[in-house]
Amino acid sequence: MVRHMENNQPELDAVFHALSDPTRRAVVQRLTQGEATVSELHAPFDMGLPSFMKHLGVLENAGLLGSAKAGRVRTCTLNPDRLNAAERWFEEQRAFWQGRYDQLDGLLASLKGETDET
Amino acid sequence: MRHDPAYRFLADAQSGTIRIRRSFAAPRQMVWDCHTRADLLDQWFAPKPLTTKTAAMDFREGGQWHHAMVAPDGTEYWGIVRFDTINPIDGYTTTDFFSDAGGARNTALPSSTWDVRFEDTETGTRVSTLIAYASPEDLRTVIDMGMEEGMTATLEKLDELLARLTA
């Protein structure tokens, strides 16, 4: 197979992997609104801090997330450069298909006469 | 937060493929109909706020579905799905082209092949789709075009999309 790889391909895969998880996507979403401390990021999640820190580690290894420590507070920021055109396109496609299939759920429900809407 | 384990979306930029798997709480025949009848496709194929408009549907091997996704501002994104093989109600394969409103395929732009399969599950039907571009370059062309046409997300739009994904 002939390959025409870009130099950043392994990094791209790391970004895809990082964005494949709903918790990590939620963290990225939060960080698009601005920087946040680890405890602020952790607050919405019903999971232990060690597990959550592993998710942050995946994002950091993928280059999506940067962090800086001031005293006992670690603040995280998003590296938007890493969300380049390809990643954004794939993320949009993912959301596109989700929206499409959510509508199909609704259509199937109405076809089955099971819709709650009156 | 809600996570739907029935939904899987895997993109591989290296091979230019996208795999999507989703389960539905409905019998296979009904899910099949929703994928292969224009009156039903029009009701779900383009996600909000887009709507679907069928110009012509000829569901047979060698036939095609000529349709548009219509944006709220009226912009129409036309495409043609050519049905290559059909095995009711197990699956079908198609080739997906960009087109114009008149039904002329745009052969300057990359096409993709789709392999769509339907399986019974304990609670309904699972649909697996494999979308393949001829090369990573073809996929890159589509991505770049999407950016130029403004169909893809800015970072702010991504924010909304991620919000929907994780809601």
C-alpha cells in the first residue's frame, strides 16, 4: 500500500483517541470557554480524582491540553492549534451523524406509534 | 451526563475511512425502510437545522437518490447516492457523489463508497456503516472544501457540537 503520510499523523491519531471519550470531550468543551482549574474541570463528573487525572493525562499527551501550577492550584488551558481542520471536521461529522441518528430514533418511534408526543 | 454506548464513530485519517455503528429500538425491516424510502429519508437524513429534499429516488442496483441538504438560509448542498448492490434487508453498498441541482455528478470532487449493514440485536437493529475515500488525499480535499464552504465548525461551533455530544 502506498502511503502519503503527513509528518503529524501519529499526533493526529493521538488527538482522535483523546476525543473518542465523552469525559474528555466534555473537558475540551469546557476549556473552549477559557482556562479552568483541575477541580473546576473535575466538579461536574461523578468519578474519582485519580481516574479524572488519567483523562487529563490523555488530553495532555495528545497536546490538546496545557497546564501550569501556581501553589497548589493547577490551571488547564486548551491548545486550540491542535484542533486543526481535520480534527474539527471529524468531530463535526461525529456530531452530524449523532444528530441524524437522533432524528431517526424519533422517526422510528413515531412509526412504531410509541412517541409520547401528542 | 449521558453517554450512548450504542453509538460508535471511528475516523481513520490514514486510511481515509469512517466507521459508524448505532443501535435502534426498532425492527430491522422498519430501520431498512427508513434508509431506503425517500419519504422516510427526507424526515431524518439531514440533522437539524438542515432539512432533506429529494429530487429523485430510484432504489435499485444502478439507480440513485438525488437529494439536497438544505440549510436554514436556503443554501442547498446537492448530492447523489448511487446504489451499487442491494441485499434486502441485510445491507447495501453505495457510491456517494457531490452533484448540482440538475443531477449532474461533480466528478472533480472526491466520491466515497458506503457499505451499510443491518443486523438484529436483542432489542432492535444495529446499523454499521463503513465510509471509504479512495485515498487520504481525497479525504483531505473534502475536509478542505468543507472548511472553505463554511459547512464545518469554527471553534465556537465545535463548542456547541461538543455540548450536544456530551449533554
